Amino acid sequence: MNGVNDKEETLEWIIEQHLENAGPETPLHFTRYFPAYKFHNPPTKVETLEKAYEMAKKAGVLYPYIGNVSGRKYENTYCPNCGEKLVERYGYYVLKYAITSEKKCPKCGTEIPIIGKYMGKHYS
Ligand SMILES: [Zn+2]
């Protein structure tokens, strides 16, 4: 734990507020803090973000993410029913997109209420 916005009670509060106001199907992002300008605390520990992810998932958030941490499994979207990897990300890149055109999991058919449409790879 390193101080700002990452205490367990704070995380619990954020998750509660999210479920209450946005609902379980709305993605919740935990973004990693990096020191900038006059704020010199060390960067958020990856374990703290992963803990936040797990707390959110347990509390009923269907699509939690962690950000600013490239190459970690929790950047991806998984089917909340069967665990199939639906969207694979690396930083801002989408490496794999497996949701069907009917917005369903290709493995178990669960409806994935994703907003928008995958437009293909943009690497520019
Ligand atoms: Zn599935």
C-alpha cells in the first residue's frame, strides 16, 4: 500500500459506488498512478491494482480492468460466465477480439453488453 486512493476501504467504496451508480455491466477501470509534477509518491503497486480487480470481480463488477500496466492479464476482457478471453489488450492495442457480431461469447453464447463495434486493428 502506498498511500493515496489505494486503501482497502477506499477501494471498497469505489466498487460500491460503481455498482450502485453505474451497475455491474459497466466496465470499471483502475488506472495505475505514476509520479508527475509535484506529486512524488511512488507508482501504484501492481499488486494493489490486481487486488482492486479481484475485489471488484468478487463484489459483482462483470468487467473490471486495470490500466497503465502493460502486458498484464487483467487488461483483457473475459467472459463473465465461462472465462473465455474475449478481448486481448496490450496497452492501447487490441491483439484479439473474439466477441461475435451478435455480441456474444463464442464459447458459451453469453451476451456481452459491449458498447461500440470493433473496427479492426489501428496501429498508427
Ligand atoms: Zn463464455
